[in-house]
Amino acid sequence: MDEGQNADARSLSGEEFEAAVVRIGGLLGCVWLLWAAYSCWLFGGGYNNAVGSILSFSGYALFFVLGYLTLKSQLPRGYPIIFCSCILFGLAAYSYVLIHFRSPGIGTDGLALDLAAAQTLIHGHNPYGVDLSWAFQAFHLPSTYNTPRADGTIVDSMTYPALSFLVYVPTELMRVDSRWLSFAALAAAMMLLVRFAPRGLKTLAPLVFLIDPFHVEYVVGSVQDILFVPFIMVAVFVWADVPWLAGACLGLAGAIKQEPWLDVPFLLIGIFIMSVGNVSLKMRRVCVAAAAAGVAFALPNLPFALGKPAAWTAGVLDPFLAKNVEVGVGLVNLSLSGRVPLPHWALALLASAMFFGAMFVGWRYFKTVRNALWLAPGLMLFVSPRSLENYFIYLLPVCLASWFGTFAAQSGRKMPFGRISATGLKKVAACVVALLACFASACGSTAGVHATVAKTYDTSGLGMANKLAISVRNDTVRSIAPTYLVAWSGFSQFLWRCVTGCGRLAPRSERHVFLSAPDYSAAIPSGAIAVVRVVDSSSAEEYESGRFAVAFSAVHLLNACLCGTKDLGYLVPAGWTISKGDLASGDIAYATGAPAGRLTLRVGPVGVRGWTFRSVYQKFVPFAHPIAARVSKDVLYRGGADPTQYAGIAVADELGHFVLFGWGDVPRTVTYARKGLFVIEPVDKGAQSLAIDFEKYRRAAGVVASGQLTIRLVVAALAPKGNLAATFSGFDLIGNDNRLGPASAAFAPASL
């Protein structure tokens, strides 16, 4: 080897090489911070939302700080702590945006059932064997997120070990969003990897959770598997040195979900092979680990198992014994597509063979596959009848923790957690204080004018706030000429009209103001989170109120009048959506001249024989009173067993059951194989409306009474010979009201 080659070798060894690897991790962390900052701006509302703007700005600022420190000629002392603090801030900021803005609702039936079980326990009842299906409606979970069984039912009871819902009892008592627990588990897993990693890999290690941009969204969404990952990571790091701790951690992981159960044989095999001494000593260490795992699993589960032994056993064994519908991204995906048709029993047999085969390989070739053993449970699930994505996304961090354990064993470090130095704690505290100061200064910049929402009103009875009573206080030393913006859900912002209390606001003064939405689209939907922004029309400075929630009694038909926004040029009335599949031909027009709005659907001749139809639809909750729909009678029922052309109102549930109301000359109903009803109602020639009594036909059609339904305005024809059109001009309520609960209070000020 010549001198140049020696120089190259020296440049790739020792402390310089270690520092270079640390810098590479730091630069990748900077790239991730850029992505997190932009995502906070994009999904957090950007210009329209102060919180999103602050989080985004802070993320970009940390990018410059971390970039500068990473690219200095000498890395600062404690650089890994600074790096981790910046990454954790970006993770917390993006998690906040995900939870509060992008995905404010629960997204899996598993989390909904866990929260329902926690609430059941809080009320003093054992949740096992209890019907928890009410959770789906309580958390507004779409039926597509349910876990269906082969017999047509769904999973609606507790099917996880007890710790899966016990961890949510504190969050439910404190009324904290349960998904922050997933954030805490993710942060803990990242910090464990940093702690376990050798010195040169401490900046690269946590990136295994961040390299996929959607990973954080998946974890901090509603998939709660991340809760058991830190426990498994500790188990696989210490399994060679501290068997009882490894067993206890794996037992706690198994007390949350069933996937960690599949890791137990591999843990015990590894402890036996890695133990020093005779067979008796090896077996003793294995028994200690197994006993610790059993005790850790039993502690949270025993009270519920003793209270309802049959229900508890059926619940925790449900994923293995119940006939849930096959689904997944593994081999079953090819089977369901018809490419590799395999029956359920064949997939189950293949998964079992894969599992026992992996155990044999682990026993026979342990030294070779030691750190890859933790892929084996995922490989088994990959070929099983159910192979969901969350079964695989945590395998790599676990294998990485095991790999870091080999480094620790080779360096003589026996315990996983060394003492954290006082200097390290001071640096962490300094980072936290600096970040809090950044938040405080950013939030303090909005001081000067304060707006407080006193009351919201729904004067149109549509379940949307269209009037606001607010109090505005000017604490500045100059007068302002305020205008008022109202933003809801972080993205939509509208200029509202000031009705009373308008005009310039003097320094150090306060005024009560009533605001009115300019049109239907600017009103705030029930359930939305909104803010009022006071804008000084002279200086363009903005001052934001606190966030407030809008909650009215559930209205069955949003936008019942088909009201649309004239000045925004909508072709379809606000609140209604065009079915994209219906746009092959024909057109949809909206007449802005009608006071209540009018919608015209047209179908024209087609070249081939078949049905053609146009429709617009809207989601709503079931209406209990009849409604009157106004429509022209250009398209009528023409007789026969099935209609050849019609205009009508279709109401359908999420399972496909429907009631279709058509206009005709004779009363008639046609049943479609228990899927729904086609109802032909008579209409007087001089009348412009048809009474639709949905409840009259709902049960016969099999439409589910609860949950969200879809209402469609539709015009259809079988091979029309000429142009057909139907004009819908709105709905009227028949009876006192059309709400599930009491009507909202009338808006008192006469001036409004």
C-alpha cells in the first residue's frame, strides 16, 4: 500500500470517520426538519392560522441552527443532544398539526374500541364481553374502518389484552387526545435508539422512524401498535445480559397487543444460546425470563380475566381464532386479486410452517441470524390471512436495537442505561427553555387587540353558525379601523359583515360587535373549530381571537334550501358534490337568479343502449320528519316493471341499502332483492313538490337508522332518445323542525 492509500485509510478511520458519520446524520436531520416545517405550514393553515405559522417558522429556524452546528469545523460538545432536541421539536410540531388540523378524528376501529373500553372501565364495568359498537358512532368512525367477519358481522367488542385500554384511562380522565400517547411512545422509541446506538451512529439511529414521510402520520394517526415498540426494543437490547428485564419488557408489550406474543420463542431461544454455563444454568435463565414475561403480562390482565374468564379468553384469542375477513398487503393481497388463489386454511398453514421454520433456523444458525430473528414474526404475518401494514413497519427499529445490543456486549457495557450526566441534563433543559421562549415570543406578537367570542348563532336552522357575538378590546395606544375575518378548520377564511358595533375603535376601549356570514359557504359548520381575526384596515395588522368550537343540534339536511354562493361562481350549490362518475355526458347548471337556488340536471341521447344518469349528493344524518322536495316534472315514470326514465331523490346508507323516490302518475313500489325500494309517488299536475316520507320506507329497504346517509338528486333514463332535464329547487321541512335535538335559540337582536 503506497503513501496515498495510507492517507486515504487514515481519513476513513478513528474519530474523524466517526464525526463524519455523525455529520451525515445531522444533515439528513436538517432535511427532515425542512420537510416537517413545510408540512406544518401546509397542513396547519399557513397564513390563515397563527399556530401553524408559529410551528412552521420555528421548524425553519431550527433548520438553520442545526445546519450551522452540523457544518462547523468542530462539532459542539453534546451535539447528539442538540440534534435530538431539534428532531423532537419537529416531531412534536408536526404531530400537533396532524392531530388538530389534518386528521382530527379517530381513524381505526381498534383505537375506538380501546377508548370505549377505557370509558367503560372508568364507569366501573369490566369491558370484556361488552358490546362496544356505540364507539363507532361516538367517534364518527366510517363503516369502512370496521373489521368485518366472514359471517357478515363486525368486530365490536374488546379483542386486545387489558393494557391496550388501561394506558388510555389517564388520557380519558384528563380529556387529552389519546393520540398524544402514540407521540410519546414514538419519541421514547427514538430516544432509546439514540441511547443504545454507538457514538458514531447516534444521529443516524432515530432516522429509521423518519425516512418515510408518511411514517409519522401513520404512527401518530390512530394505529396504536407503537405503544409496545419501546418495550420490545429494551427486551432485545438486554436479552443477552439481563434476561429478567428482557422477559418483563416483552410481557408488557404482549399485554398491549398480541403481535409481541410471536416474539417470545425467539427471545427464549436467544437467551438459552447466549447464556454461559451448563444446560441447567441456561435453562434457569430461560425460566427466569419466561416467568418475568408471564408476571408482567398477568399483572394488568388478571383482574379482568378473573372477573370474566370466558369473555377475556375469547377476547384476547380473537385475532387467532375468529374468522375475520382476509385482508392485507402480503400474500393474501395476491390471493384476493385472483393471481394466486389460496384458501384461508392454506394461508394459515403456510404461516404456521413459516413460524416453526423460523424457530428451527434461529436455533440452528443463531450466530448468523441473531439480529434478523426479529423479522421472523413479521414474515409469518406476511403470508397469513391478515397481513396489515402495521405488522411490519416496526420490525426494523427492533432489529436495530438488537444490533446495537451486540455493540454494547462487545464493548463490555452490560446495562442498557448509563447515567445521564448533569451537563447533558443542563443542555436538554436549555434547549427546552429556548424553544418555550420562541413560542412565547411568537405568541406574544399578537398582543394589542383582543377578540373574544361571546356566542354563536344558527338563525337559518341549518346547523351552521352564521352570526357571531364578539367582544373586541383595543389595548394599543392608537385607534384602529377593524374588519373581521372568520376562519374555520384552519384553511377556510371569509370576510364577515359587521352588523352592529362597527366603526373605528378608540385606544384603550372595548366594544361589543355582531358579525354576520356573507353567504352560506362562509357559515361555520357544527363541530368545526374556528377563530375570529380582527384586521386593522389601515395597517393590515391582524389580531386573532382564541379558538372556539361550534356545536348545534344535529340538522338532518344540511343546505336544505339548496342555497348557493352567487359571488364565487359555483356551478353547483354550496354543500353539494358532483359524483365524478356521472360526468361522462350531459351537464349540470346552477341558476343564481332563484332566491333559494335551483339545480338542473340533464341527460342526453347516447350511442349505445344502457342507463345514463346525472346526480349530485350530500352526506347527512337521518331525518325523522317528512320533507317536501320541489322539482319540475319534465322527467316522469313511464310504466312497466322498472322505470325507463325518472327524476328523483335517493337516500342510501353506507351498506348500499337505498330508498329512491321518483315522480310519476301512479303509486307503486319496486323492491330490489332486499337492497332497497324504488318508490313511485303520484304528483298533481299543478303541484311543484313531492312529499318524501323516508321513515315510512326505511325499514322495508333495510336502511340503517343510525350513522351517516347520502342523499342524491338524480335524473336517469334508459337509452334516452332526446334531451331530458329535471330542475330541483330545494326542500321544505314538514312539521315543526327536522332536528334530532331541540332547535337552537333564536337570535335576539332585532337589528340582525
